[in-house]
Amino acid sequence: MKFENVLELLEQLTALNGTSGYEDEVIGFIIGKLQEHGISYHKDRLGNIIVQTGENPNRIALFAHMDEVGFGVREIREDGMIQFAAIGGVTDQILFSTPVVIGKNRVPGIIGNIPKHLQEKSSDKQIKIPDMMIDIGATSKKDAQSSVKIGDPIYWHSEFVSFGDGLIKAKALDDRVGVAVILALLLEQAYSFTAVFTTREEIGIMGAKMTTPLISPQKAVVLEVTTCADMPGISEPTTRLGQGVALSVLDGASVADKSWNETIIALANEEKIPYQKKLTTKGGNDAGAVSYISGGIPTTALSLPGRYIHSPVSVISKADLESMYRLCELLLKKV
């Protein structure tokens, strides 16, 4: 499959909504593609999808999570404004004036912002999510309840855009990037491996905890998106856009297997695939669950540098995405 097909899948996947626990649109898309190509799969009660393909699928497993950070409706006020709670890690300060959609019907709304002209001098303090409101244009609680109910998921309304020197802007790049790469590899039907699409990663790597006991891979790679530190004012090094896929050494949830990393580095050097090492130890991903629950199989994470992750305008490099895709192809061919 050409790399252009990965980009096409990614654009389609980021257009879907699926915060933790509400991944149905993404699950349906993946299953539809698998059925279209006659590929067998298993889906469990949490919505995790496992695909074992080829003669020896247990030699390597690739993991990616389907969910994205988002919000949920927690209260509908008498004036029709919506109060909400975060699902996953979100920074309060980025939210004002961002457009959102609510529920299956994608009811449009705006996270309200009081204009500077109307603010009191004492209002310079930072406002937190519990005090924010979403404006859906309703005139009363009854009016709002005709289209929104408590518990409805809320998503950023943000389009996939190619811009600059080979960059992509979209919501949910974390981790529709990994989903797109693994799905593209499956649809080629040329490799033997286990593919695992997990749910609820953003709220405690729950999907990986549930799926790992169901498979017996010899090695595992988690595909992710990670923080990027190539902007002014960031002193802590992490990754840089355009310098290739990032190989994890350790983070807050796991320590990558040293010999497995050395194998991956040797293959990347042999084929001149650009890569970098992820330098920060903050955060965590499905690798923490996989390496622990599997009993310690060699596990690592390949991540794309992402500017502004967990926001409506995350940014990645097409060249970095291609390096992730090519390196995964290489691993499936040669490991």
C-alpha cells in the first residue's frame, strides 16, 4: 500500500469522533474496512479489536489506541448553558472560544469566553473547566434538553488541514496516527502479525490491560503520538518535528526493552529511515500495560512528535509519519 493511502486513512479517521468510552464511530470504521477486505477480527465488550493475520501472528504485535481526549456534559443550566467535564488530560487555558460538537447529532457549540472589555479587573485569575460553559444557542434548560442530555460526549470541531512544509493539522492525531498505520498494514494483507486497536487509553490504558492477556506475542510495539519541544519557550527536550519517528527509552509507565530497541535502531540505520529518541520521561501509554501484563515480553513505543497534542489543533509532520510507517513495514518483513 502506498503511503498516500495512510494519509487518506488518517484524514478519514480524524474526522470521526471517539473519546474514551465512546469510540463507536472509530470501531465501526475499522471493522468496515476489515470486512470489506475479508479480514477476520475479534471485538470484545470494551470495543477493543484484535486481528491476527498470517501464518505466525504471534511473532509481533502492534498496538494503537482509538480514543481521543474530549469532554462530557455534566449539567444543563436553567439559562441553557452547558457545564462539562474533561475526559482525559486537557489544559484548561486552551479551551476558551473553541468550537465543539455534542453527541451523536453533533450539536454545535462554543466554549464561551467573556470578552476583555467586559471583564472585571479581579477576573485575571485562571478559570478552570468546572466554571466554563458551552453555548449551544439555547434560550433555556428545556430548549437545550431538546438536543443535548447529561452524559453526552463532547468533541472539538476541527478539520484535517495540510499546511506549511509537509505538516498536518487535525484533532485526534493522538492516536489516530497509530490506528491509520496499523490499519494500512493490515489492508495490505502481506504481513504476519497481531494488530490491537485499544479503547480508553486516555483514562488509564484500560483497553490494553484487557486485550494483552488474550494474545501471546513474542514482541510488541505501541504506536503513539508524543510531545514535541521545537517551539520557543520550552526548555525541556522531548522530540522535534521533522526528525523522524521517536523511539521510547522510558516514560512514566514503562521502560522499553533495550535489545528490542537496538534491533529497531539497526534496521532503521540499515534502511536509512530517520528516527530520534524520545527524551522526556513524562506521560505513559499502552506500553505500560503490555509489558507488565504480558509477563515482560520485549516492548517499546514508536511515537510521532506532535505539537499542541490534546488540543483541537495538533500538528504532525508527514515525513515523520512516513518514517513510522516504513519502519513498521520493515519490522514486519525482517524481524
